[in-house]
Amino acid sequence: QVQLVESGGGLVQVGGSLRLSCAASGRTFSRIALGWLRLAPGKEREFVAAISQSGGGKVYADSSKGRFTISRDNSKNTVYLQMNSLKPEDTAVYYCAVFKPVYGDLSSRVSDYEYWGQGTRVTVSS
């Protein structure tokens, strides 16, 4: 099974930026589409962004559009989430996960993702 390790979280001020990384192992990285999801205190898990196998397809949650950018470097088996203009409501544990469907377009459905990593915590302070 694929193993995912997130990193890059931390404490940042409102309006600041962070770049999260998701390093994958145990499966051919270029064959899988991955997404970022998050869990905020007292809330359900929420979709953030996803990227296709080749990197040509991307899906963003409405809350992420214009602020977050997902990318991947298959040579490094890593997916990134560049987060700019951070808001307090972005505070959450961010997870990387594998998009399950073998065929079909990327979705924003949390249930379509599996093999979640351990997460990396992002705290945005005002």
C-alpha cells in the first residue's frame, strides 16, 4: 500500500503563506492521483484540492480557489500545496490521500480518497 507523509505545517500569521509537502512511497507515484484534505476542530473532513496523475488536471474547493495551488513533482514522488493569503479558518490538520477511482475525473468527495497520511497541522493566527 502507498504510504504518505505530510510535512510543512506550522504557525503562520493571517495573510501569510505555507507550502505543504506530501511524500509518497510504496506505489508507483506517477500512477496515482492525490488530493489534500483537512480536518478543522469541530468540523468534518473537508476537501481542499486534488491533482491528476500527470498533473494536468486539478480540482480546488471553493475556499481554496485563488489562494491555494496544488502541484506535483513525480521525480521526487511529492505533491505540494502552496497556500497563500491564509485565513484563520484555514486552521486545520491537512492530510494527503490517494484518489480511489481507477477511471473518471477527479472529484471533491472526501469519500473518494483513501490511504491518508498522518497529517500536518496548520495554525493561522490573527
